Amino acid sequence: MRVRLEFITWLSELFGHTGKFIFEQEINEGFTLYDLLIFLSSKYENFAKYIFNPNNQKFVEEIILLINDKLPPNGLATKLNNGDKITFIPPISGG
């Protein structure tokens, strides 16, 4: 099963890119959004540092996750489907 991952702004720098970074990832059937985060964290050390709170290893909720441009209906427990697009949007501030 494959999903498409999109990382916006500075999150793309965790993978050595700038701007928007998009790639496809092979994952196991039945993966949830949380399973995907654990998988990516094991594969990309820099990713883990920003996605999980180092004090309690919980997901950093300031990062918005979208599945097919919508909020996941069951949060991190949402099951992923073949061809899903998962977008990672970091907190952005400005003025």
C-alpha cells in the first residue's frame, strides 16, 4: 500500500529540502496515522525530534495533519488507505 506525503514549509527541511516536499511511501496494510508517524520517526531521526514531544513522546499537536485535505475523522487512530495524501502543516506565525 502506498501513501503520498506532503511536508509544508520548514518541515521539508527535515528531509533536506526547502519549500514543499512530496514523496510516496510504501506502508503496511491497516496502518493508522499514528503507525505512519512511528514508522517515519524510525526512518528519519530529524522527523522524530519535531513530531514527538521529547519529554513525553506524545505527538506535537501544533502540527496539523490532513488526510486528503481534511482533518482525520478519528485523529491519529484514523486508518490509512492506498493512495491517501497526508499533509503535514507546521505552526506558522507572522505579522
